[in-house]
Amino acid sequence: MRRAYGYRPNVAATKRFNRTLAPFSKVCAALDNNTDRSAYCYRLEAHCRGVDRLDANHQEWLGACVGFGSGGATDKTQAGDVCERGEAELFYPVSGGASYALARDAVGDRGRHAGTYGSAAAKGIARGTLRELDYGDFDLRTYDPSYIQRLTRTGVPARYWTEAEKCPGRCVLLTTWQQARACLQNYMGIFTCSNIGYNEQRDNDGFMRRRGSWAHCMEVCGYRGERTGPRFRSGRRGFMLQQTWFDGWAGDDNYWPEDAPKQSFWITVYDMQAHLDQGDTYAVLGIDGVKRKNYRKLAKVGR
């Protein structure tokens, strides 16, 4: 099976964009980043989707990992908005393919090449997002990589942006794993772009070791604390990454917890810091979702 990479770093553009963002210390000052509480953001999204376990979103052959990583992170934040922060919104999954096309278009990156970078996705999210919905003259309920590829070559039509701009989001650059932990503990999704690869085999605790290089973007959807009692087999702290490749990637062994999303795996806090050190990892702080008139607050889940 093909491993479709799609991270094309643009260091200069990313540094310029990051200078426009308010620092984490300012926009997230109220978050407690000194506790070691575990956080499993994926459970809120599973609740919103009405499933027991999340399946993997596959980018297929297209180098659209940045769109799927940022789209998945946006879904985690959207689930937090609905279930934890009590916002009067309906949960509709974000289209990973459309997120990729919007990211490319947001920075004027059109052409036959594949891939983009994290700050492009953050810039696209700030302008708007598209859900997996039928918008009338365009239908995003099903992912079509050939169609998304055409959009990246010709540009996203204005009518797409008109719909996307109804649901913009807000991102912040993350620089430390403690910041990442605080965001996950407050149900804010994260996507990370890097050149770090892994050995594609989970150990008995669900961790993978670094090996090789992936020009890739993945979603960060969980944190496990060091001292959480007998639920852990080893007491190892770590972050959960979500892969977007083909069915059966890395096998079905050693998932932890049992409801962990398919194709997910754990990395150490030191490996997470290595991702952050590359300067292209963002948390989605909030997203303007689809409003509902008859609002009823959902029960809190995913503790």
C-alpha cells in the first residue's frame, strides 16, 4: 500500500505567519498547564458521531495529510465546543480534503504539485472551514481525491469560500509539550507537521519508536499522564498521534486504550517536543460551528 506524504515545509512563510499570531502565554493564559491529568479528546468526537470507536480518515493517494490532520484537530475542538463548552452548535465533521484545498488556496499555492505546510492550514482555518455536507452546487459528503486535486490546481471557487467563511476558527502556535498537554486537557485539537518518522510497530504499551523521516502531518488527539493508577501498564507519559494512511497500517495489535482510534499510536513527550521544535504545530482554540435554534446542552463525556 502507498504511503502518501504531503508536508512541504515553507520555513520563511511559516515564520512570517507565526509572527502574526498572539503567543500562547497571552491567548491561553487561563489554561492550567501544570497538571498531569490524562486527556482523551477523541472520545468527545466519537460521542458526537454516535460511535464507540473512531475510524481513521484516509487521504488515499493524494498528499493531503495537512488537510486531514488539521481537519481532524478542528473536529476535536468542535466536539469540545459542543459537549464541554456548551456552545449552541451542531457537530458536522470537517472535510479533510476541502481543508487541504482551502489551505493551499489561502496562501496562493496552486499547481500540479502535492502537499502544503502547517501554517497554511492555520491560515486557511482562520478564514473558514467546510464540513462534510451537501452545499447544493458542491457535495463534500464523500471524499474524492481527484476532485480535490483539481481544486488545488485551478483554485477554490469563490462560492466555496462564501460557505467556508461562515465557520472560521482560531489557531495558536505550540512550542512546548506542556502547552500541547494543556490544550488537549481543555479539548482543543492539535495538528503537527514535521519530518519525523516512526517504526510502524506498536510496543506493548502502544508506543512507536522514532525511525526514518516522514514529510507528514498528523493529528494529536490524546495525552496519557505519568501517574494515573493501574489503568496504565507502564506509567509512561505520552501523546497519541492519528495516522491517515491505508487500512491495516501498522496492524491491529497493542492499541491502548481499547477504544483508541484506528491507526493511532503513542509517542513519548520527548518525541512530541521534537515535533514542536520544527515550528509548525498548532492547536485549534475555537471554531465557529453550525448554529442550532433549539439548543439543548449535551451530556459531558470523555473524562
